[in-house]
Amino acid sequence: MPVIRLVVLMMGLFLTEVALAQTELPPEPPAVPSESPPDALVPVASDSEVPTTRMASPSRFEKPKLSLGFVAGGSLQYLIETPFLSGGGELRIGALTRRVEVTARLRFLAGRSLAGLVLLQPSLTLGVMFPVSSRVRIGVDLAVPPLVRAMLIRYATRPAWGQALLAGVGMETNVDIVQGPGSRALFWVGTLGFDLTSVRPAGEGKEIVLGPNLFTGLGYRL
């Protein structure tokens, strides 16, 4: 019996010390989940799931810009077997791109011949120009039906006016002398071509004449 009491007493002392030791230990901090690297937070898609981004190919269509120009110059024409020297102005309205310029030209010339014939010539023509460099353009100037030149002629010895219609084609060259911002430029223009003239003097029959036409002048393009 004394031995059993001694064993029970020793077990009680041992359990008491264990309880006191657990009471004195500081509480353990709560477990903090370890931070995963940023790459682990983003799901990585397989090669088959990765969307492919295609570069948008530039459009081949170029929106044309408004072309507006004014030209002042003179013309030497051979009409009804008589050379005429005249001067005037021209308004050009059309569309302009990097590769081509298409314009409608409204021109008005007035002059006379050495024989005293008076000439008034309003005309509506079509021009197509192509740039060959940053300053030089070449192209054609067309005066074909329904784009024809109308001409009024008054002979020096007759009070009446004669009428004529002209159709023709010319090779034109434009050279930019002074270039400004955008497509603005002060330019020189020269046209060499041929006109087919159908002349009907007052009270006389129709006469058809083929003759050269030279036009040159200075212009400003907006």
C-alpha cells in the first residue's frame, strides 16, 4: 500500500508539472500561408490556348485629298491658219493622292492675232498628273467631248463673231518651285499639244484645222 500511494503521488506531481509547463509557454502565432511567386498566381495557358495577335496590314486604299489650284499664264495657238497669242487664268479643282492627281480645269483666255483677229476662249478640260519626284509631275491635258474648248472669234474686218469648238490633247509638266506645308506649292506649268479646231465663221461654211498649242504659266496649289 505505501508503494502504491508513492506511485500515485509521483504521477500527480508529474502531471502537475506538465500542466504548469504548458500554461507558461507563449501561444504559437497563427500559420500564415506562404506567398506564392507572381508567376504562380497567373494561369499559364498552353500553346494551343494562347491567342495570336495579328498585325493589321495597312489598307491599300488612300483617301484622296481635295486639290485646288490657280494658274495665270499665256497661250500660243495656231488656229484657222493664224497664230493667236492670248493670256488669262485657270482654276483647277480635283483629287490628289501620292500617286495621281486628277483635276478639272476651267480656263479663260483672251487675245488676238497679228492680223487683228480677237479671240475669247473659255474652256473646260481634264488633267491627269503623275509625280516622278518630290517636285516634278508629268501628265496629260485632255480636251475631248464633252470637255471641249469654246471659242469666239471676231475678224478685224467684220463686225460679226465666229464660233469654234476645239478638241485636243497635250503633254503637261509641273515643277514645284517653292513647296509649303502639305501639298501647297508655287509651281510652273507647261503644256505642249495639238488642237483640232472646227471653225464656223458667221455666214460661212465649217472649216476644220489642226494646229499646235503651247500653254505656260505660274500657279499656286492649295
